[in-house]
Amino acid sequence: MSGRLLEHLPAIYQTNEQLASFLEPLEALLLGPGGGIRDGIRALPDLLDPQRTPEDFLPWLASWVGLSVRRDLPVERQRALIAHAVPLHRIRGTPDAVKTLLELVTGGRASIVEPDIVGLRVGVEAIIGSTTRLGSELPHFFRVTIDFPRGGSQDESWLGSLARETIDLAKPAHTYYDLRLHFS
């Protein structure tokens, strides 16, 4: 009868065989050879931190913040994406969110430009029959440029499809875009 839980009981109970056999499985569960539940609870903060959690735990952690992380992304990018998921959710659909998301996923430097749309002002910039032309503006359109350093290990077509997939998921549904990748 050498149980760690028995040692915490009054002396009269420490010699009770039945109590020892009752406490043995609980002791194995709570304080067992693999550390038991106590060590599992102590390790919980590391499991919930995207920078410290084991690699095979990342998909589960991503599901907690509503992500489905691509397995072909480098682990560092998966960790960064999970770490930024909640702040990005607050600004979803904005140019800043799309830009940040693209940079996290692709590892490149992204820029987003929305062309200015000049409204039709008759008599000022537009003179009917002389300078008017309807349909030349591009509403709900933006240009995305991503700069990558030369010599990266990623293949250009993979980065292009990854960027398009990311933009399609992050942009507002009614918008459209032009994507340009630059390798310098």
C-alpha cells in the first residue's frame, strides 16, 4: 500500500486495504506514469498557443477559430495565420484584412489599390454629347500586387493559385480583382 493519495489521509485510513485499492485507479488517472491529468492541465496553455503547440495539433487549434488551414502551407505560416485569425475576423472584407491575410498566407508583400471612381457630374466634368462616356468606370474593382523576393522555395504557379484562393475567400462577394505577382 504505497499510494500518494493515501498519504494525504488521516493515519487511521492509510492502512485500509480496501481504500487503497479504491484509490489506486484514481491515482493512476490523476498522477499516473505519463503525468496524468494534472500534467495535461499544466500543458494546456502550450496547446492553445499557436506558436508552441505541436505541429500535428495545428488543424485542431485552427478549427477553434473557424479556419481550415492548408496542409501544404509551411508550418510557420500556419502558426501565424491561426494567431491572427481573431483580429482579422474583426476587419474581414476590408482591404486591410485581404492584404494582411495575403501576406500571412503567401509570405510576400501585398498591396491593394482601388481605382478612383469619378461620379458623373453633368456640366462640370461631363458635357452631354461631348465628354460623356458611360460604363468606363470599374466599380467594385481592386488591383492586388504581391512582391516576392527572388530565390524563394515556392513555385510561382502555386503562389498564384494560393493567392487567388485566398483573395476569393477574403474579398466581399460582389467585388472583382486583378492579381499581379512580382518576383524581384
